[in-house]
Amino acid sequence: MAGIAILLDLYRKNPSFCSQQSFHSSGFFSASAAAASAAATVVAGTPFASRFLFGNPKVSHCDAAAAFPEDYISNVQRLSEDIVKNVKNLKNDALKYAVKEYKVELKPLYSAFELRPFAMTTLRSFLTFYLPLLEPATNVEEDDEDFLQDTPKELHVDLVVPFKKSVKQIIRETTVVTTRRVLERLAVIYVSQRMAWKLLKDVPKSAVRKSQRGLPTTVYFFRVSRTTFRGHLLGVVAAALVQTGIEIYRCFCRKTNSEESDEVNLTEQTKLLGKKISGITIRCGASLIFASIGAGIGAVLFRPSVGQWIGCAAGDLAGPIIVSVCLEKAFHVNL
């Protein structure tokens, strides 16, 4: 309103100015009038008390129109196309590198008592203790008297002792398998899902998947050995726990059946128990390490699944024997 009042005051004082030039045809008048009106509006809107601090505001005016380059529209179109392509690539990458799901499959707790595993365990145990009885007894003596004997001595074969040993072996193996199933459930509860999946992984299938990635031989050997170490760990720990429990039970049995003094018997039995547990720990550690190395070698030399299984079994069997022989020769320690 103050700007309009100033313009009317100027028109009242100079009426001839409007008669010489048209209001709409003069660019100078329009520009000057617009600038003056804008300045008057701003000045009128500024409080009087603050003018000495900030001064009178300066207003600039420009009539020039904004000029766009010739390829502006094409650049905008190309930029939009690039954005769409980048969004599609991000979606494809998100689908490709999605978060890996670790599906942990637990076997039944009493899987050792199923028909097929229990039958295999029973057959293996009885063959282990009854096959040595089928070997013929050889007499290497070269004396004439023994050679001329018409009635050779009949050897009595005890079938009860191998049967008892076979039953004990069956109980031991089923207890180890059940203990492993318990450890698997504890691992699922107390460790991360990723680590539990690695501990419960099917190692032969994992070796087959690794062989399809085209890895170098050394890298493939290392990864199969590492996977076997993790997958075989709970089984070795279960075997160590069961064997330690058996040795503790034997220690208490010997202590109760011994006729010596309590102090001497307790000291000797404690030392013997410590030696037994140390031997169990060393043998189980050697079994785990050699089984891992053997699995890597078998997977490299043979088919991945079969070679891994054969190498793991061979290393599991040969590891404790090799370590026992080395310790006995080097440090005269009998495990």
C-alpha cells in the first residue's frame, strides 16, 4: 500500500509525464516503477527502529529470461534412464546377494537305536571280537615228539568273553551317538545359528558343493579339511566324554574293591585317572586332526563325497595310533 501511495503522489506532482509517454509502452517507466514500488514496499515493511541497524534494504531487478541449453531435455532423459537402470541393477544385486539362511536339521535324539544303525553297530561289534576266534591255531615247534603226536590237544574256545565285549562295545557306541545328539541340541541353543549350522553340516555333501566351484587344489583341500574339522568335532567330544565317564567308573570300582589303605589307594587311583584322561584327550585330538587332514586328501585324490568319507575314517583310525607310537618312542610315554 505504501508503494501505491508513493506512485500516486508522483503522478499528482508530474501529470505531464504520463501524457508524453504511455504507461505500458515505456520500458524505463515500467522498470523504474516496479523497482520503486518494490523498494517502497520493503522499506514500509521494515520497522523504523531497526533501520539504523540494518540500513535501507537494496532491491535489484532483472528482466532477463533464463536460457536453457539445447541438449537440456536430452540430458534429463538420459539421466532418468540411467537412474532406472541403476535401480534395476540394485534389485538384481539384492536378489543375488540375499541374506543366507542357515537351516539346521537335527537328527532324532535316539537315532542310534533305529533299525539300520543299530544293526550295523551290532554286526561290527560282533565281527570285531569273534573274527579272531576263527583263526587257526598254529604250532611252530619243530620237535619230533610234537610232530609224532597222534592225539593233538584240543583247544577250548570261550565264547562268553567275546560276547560280553561285543555287548559293551554296542552300549559304548550307542551312548556316543546319543551323547552327540544331545551336544547338537545344546549347540543349537547356546551358539549362533551360523555356527550350529556349520557344526551339524553334512560334510560329504559340502565337499561335493565345494568341488563344483572350481577352486584351486590347495584352497579346496583347506576348505574340506576345515569343514570336516567342524563337522567331526561334536562326535569326537562325545566319544571323549563317554570314555572319560567309563574311566571314572572304573576308578571308583577299583577303589571300592581294593584292600590297600585309603590314602595310598586314593593317591594312586587319582594319578592313574589323570593319566587316563590325558591319554583320552590326546588320542581324541589326534583323531580329529588326522581325520580332517585325511578327508582333505581323500577329497582331492578321489571323488569328493566318497574320498572325504574314506579319508576321514582312515585318519580317525590312524591318528591315535601314530601319536601313541611317536610319544612312546620320543618321550617313553605309554598312552
